[in-house]
Amino acid sequence: MSVLLFTEPNDELSQQALTLAQSLGDVRAVAIEGPYAPSAWAKALIEAAGDDDIVGPGSERGNEVLAHAAAQLDLPFAANVTAVRGDELTRQRWGGTLLEEARIHAPRKLLTAAPFAFQASVDSTQAQVLHPELGGAVQVVEHIAPDTGGKVSLADAKVVVSGGRGVGSADGFAMLEELAALLDGAVGCSRVVTSAGWRPHTDQVGQTGTKVSPDLYIACGISGATQHIAGCKGAKKLLAINADPEATIFAHADYAVVGDLHEIVPAITAELKKVKG
């Protein structure tokens, strides 16, 4: 069996996808150059693949391009796959909080590898470069970076201090801002906070917000809904502060503090100021 691997340059997720592709058969790799146009890129992949399976990285582009390819071929597409056994596979759902066992009913497979579910392959596979005909396809013409005001971005922060309903108000985030500044971190929030208008959507961590993977995630007054956990489960360490000892967030926390965050957060800040002099 032959497999066409869609790669992105210098991308660890592509090396992980290569590991998945190698488990399915002989691999040919392709990369695409030019303006990002998912429909046109998908067409180029289909033409290059012939009747072969197609595997891509579990990145935003990998999932989008493979989804377009599946639509054009009228075939099923399985994203975020963690294992393949013939026509059966395991894949992540709900941001990785659930594993689904499924069977593909199709003459060929269209898959993306779940991020960090596979070891990055040490093999080097020379990729053929494709230059799709764009025609009238929708394409990205400009990328405008968000204005962070000189602060570290939420996605790149090594420390994230995040607040939920328990913060109480938009003004309550001032103490989280102060703590984050001392830790050279960023401030995040839960969906209920953005729904209340306390913080912009760009600060939201979760399934429908930003997925973060800091060294330390401090969850203040966050109950721990599945959608929020999907956004912060990549954190190396999670410290949860909540007045409710039965809060779901504690089941996911490495460190738990039960108490009033309006007392605990300022106390942490005061100790950090002493340490920093």
C-alpha cells in the first residue's frame, strides 16, 4: 500500500504524521508552495495521490486541507488519529478529552495524525513541491498579527493566569494581570467570562478559544468544563484555585488550593514581590 504524506516545512507535526504514514505503507511526501488556498491545495493533493491514501499533520492547515480533499472526493475523513488497525482506527474527540473507536468504510484512507500522539520520525523523506493552480479559489491574501501591546501572546506564554466566573467582574481581572506580569505571563479566561463581556474573545482558553501549552497554568475561579480543559490540557503543570472543593477543575490539577481567590491571588503576588525584591 502506498501513502501520500502532506507536509509543512520544518514542522514537528509533519514528522509525527510521517510516523503514522510509515505504519500504513510506502510513503511519498509532498509540500505545497504559494498562497494558502485550501480548496486548490486539496485538488493538488488529490492529483498527486492518485489512488493512494493521504495522511497529513494534525495542524490547522493539515485538517482543513484534508477536509477539503475529502469533500472533493466524497470520502470520509478522520482527523486526529492516534492508531490505525486495518479499517479500524482510534482518534481524539472533544479536544483530546475522549477517544473514539471507529471503522472507515471507504476504498482509501484520508487521515491526520493527532498532535503528539506519535513520536516524530527520525527518517528524512524528501518532499516533492507542488504549485497548485489557484484559479478562482478562495485564498489568504494577508495575515495581520494581533496587537498584543508588547505583551507575550496567550499561545506563546510560558505562564498563563486564567480567570473564570469566580473572579466576579471585569475589574477583578486586575489582580490576575498583576500576577501574570510578575511571572512574565499572559492572562486568559473561560468562555463564561467572554460571554459576560468581561474579557475579549482573544483571551478565551478552550475548545472554541485558544489552546495553550504553558509550563504553568493557573486557573482562578474556573469550574473546569470539558471545553475549557480541552484548551489547557497541554499545560505541563496546572494550579487550580477555587472556593468549591468539589470543582471539576481539581480532578485535572497538579496543585489545588481551596479558598477565596480574592485572598489567595494577592497573597501569591505579595510573596513574589518579596522574592523579586
